[in-house]
Amino acid sequence: MNPAELALYPFERPGTLAELCRTLSARAGRKEKTVLLAGGTDWIVERRLAPPEDPNDLPLVLDVSRLPELRGIAVAKEIATIGAAATFLEIRSHPVLSRRAPVLTAMARDVGAVQIQARGTLGGNLASASPAADGAAALMALDADVVLASIHGERRVPLTQFFTGYRATRRAEDEAIVRVEFTLPRTGAHQVWRKVGSRTAQAISKVALAAVAEVERGRGVRSGFGMASVAPVTVSLPTVRALGLAPSLASVSDEELDAATRRDISPIDDLRSTAAYRLHVASALVKGFFRELRTAAGS
Ligand SMILES: Cc1cc2nc3c(=O)[nH]c(=O)nc-3n(C[C@H](O)[C@H](O)[C@H](O)COP(=O)(O)OP(=O)(O)OC[C@H]3O[C@@H](n4cnc5c(N)ncnc54)[C@H](O)[C@@H]3O)c2cc1C
């Protein structure tokens, strides 16, 4: 989409979250189409691939990228709060997240390339609900909640329940994603981000794994996973996650991990890869993570 095409869309920039919610509510009530625009790295690209059917019935574009309530990253009392309009560049540069949630900062460094990181936001990543959403995978591993706002107030949805199907979420039409929140893993928690793609930059993954684990005396006490590009939505690998809480991680076998991974994912053949390759890599990544975990735990 070139700038002249973009200029055809009616455009507003609400000054506050309350104003945004009022506009969303009024337009949803009148069944008028509205689009929230943050970095535009998904929405503008998609308009190029799928231009509007009726140029006389364009949605109102509401720019949320500068809304104060959606900006910023804060850490207090072991809770990290990241505004929906925080960019990947802001996330990867955050000193506390780098130390305490390296799975997230490593993910942010891997999104697109620095130009996309400077524009793309976490809220846009979650709302787009792409099966290949890297931000969603890392936040799932961290057990994050998504906070949504409307004129009726805020509600909180665990990210593991946020995606309802291919590119579909629990966000209602009159709601905006305001922020995500998660409890920081404790210092020394084992965290990995592995993205397998065709090249280092500007590559959508063939498979990506985010994993966070805490182990006490050989027993798993925190276990979170997120995997991208292996199902219609980003998945939290519930069966693998349960194995991560085993009373003795040393007793979890590669065969069990392989079976659990196969149970939790449903990859397909597409432009980027094949289902068979994805199954193989997903299982290898999970087994590799547990191997590292057992070594770190000394078992
Ligand atoms: C070259 C290129 C490389 C890319 N590489 C990657 C990659 O490696 N990994 C990856 O995960 N993604 C990648 N992407 C996709 C994209 O950059 C990300 O998904 C990004 O996070 C989208 O954020 P945005 O702010 O640009 O969203 P936008 O395009 O502004 O919005 C996307 C969608 O989210 C909605 N939305 C935005 N903010 C909110 C909000 N606060 N509340 C509710 N809805 C909202 C919009 O209405 C729209 O439907 C890439 C894109 C490009 C063009």
C-alpha cells in the first residue's frame, strides 16, 4: 500500500484510552468497521495483499501507537507490565527484562529485522493472531495475561486461552488490548528462545520454541512453553508442560517428550516448510530443552 492509498482511509488519533473505548463502543453499536493501528507492520502489509473490496466503505483507522495507557514497560513487585504499544525494540532494550525474562528479549531481537522491531508492537502481534507470532510464543512461556479494555472496564484473559482459532481471538470488537502482565521467572530460571527459519533476519519461523522452567532438587516447579508455526494458533504445549512439572525430571524420557510434542501440535505443509520437518524439529527442540534442564539441575 502506498501513502496515497493509506490517505484514503478515514483516520483518527484518540488522545486517551477512555476516548478510544468510547469510539470503539459507539462504532461497534452502529456496526461500523474500525481498525486499530499500532506499528502497521501487519495491517498495512495485509492491505497490500487484500485491498478493501469497496473503496467507499473503508474502516475508520484509529492510531493507538501513542496512547499513553498503552505505552511503556514497568516492573514492580516481581510483575512485569508491558504496554500493548511497546515495540520489540523497546522490549529488547529493557535492562530488567534482559536479566529476568531473556526469553522475551531474545525473541524481540529475532523479530523481522531492526526496522520491523522499531515499529512492530506486542499488542499488534497478539491481535493479529498469526500462527507464527513470535511474541505470542514467548509470552505464553511466561504465562502472561492479556488485559483488554472497553467502556465497561478491564478484563484479563490468560494468553493460553486468548486464541480461539486461526487468526481469531477472544478480543471483542469494542475492546482494545491495553497491556500484558506476567510474573517474572526467578533469577536463574532456565529460559530459551529457539527460532528455526530460512535465514537470520526477516524470516517467519518454520518452528519457534519459547520455554521457561524452574527446578528445585530435580523437581520441576515452573514450566511454561510457547511454540509457533506448528498449529493454526500459537500453542502452549500442555502435555509437554505437564512433563516439565515432573517430580523427577531425570525420569522423563525422550520417548515421552516426543509423544507429548506430537500430541500438542498439528503442523501443516506450507510455503515455508513441511509438516514432517516441523514435527521433527519441534520434537528435537523440546528434547534439547529438557536435556539442558537436566544438566543444569545436575541430574
Ligand atoms: C518484513 C516483516 C517481518 C516480520 N517478521 C516477524 C517475525 O519475525 N515475527 C513475528 O512474530 N512477526 C513478524 N512480522 C509481523 C509483524 O511485524 C508483527 O506481528 C508485529 O508485532 C505487528 O505489530 P504492529 O504494531 O505493527 O501491528 P499493526 O499492523 O499495527 O496491527 C496488527 C493488527 O493488530 C490490531 N491491533 C494493533 N494494536 C492493537 C491493540 N492495542 N488492541 C487491539 N488490536 C490491536 C490491528 O487492528 C491489526 O488488526 C513481520 C512483518 C514484516 C512486514
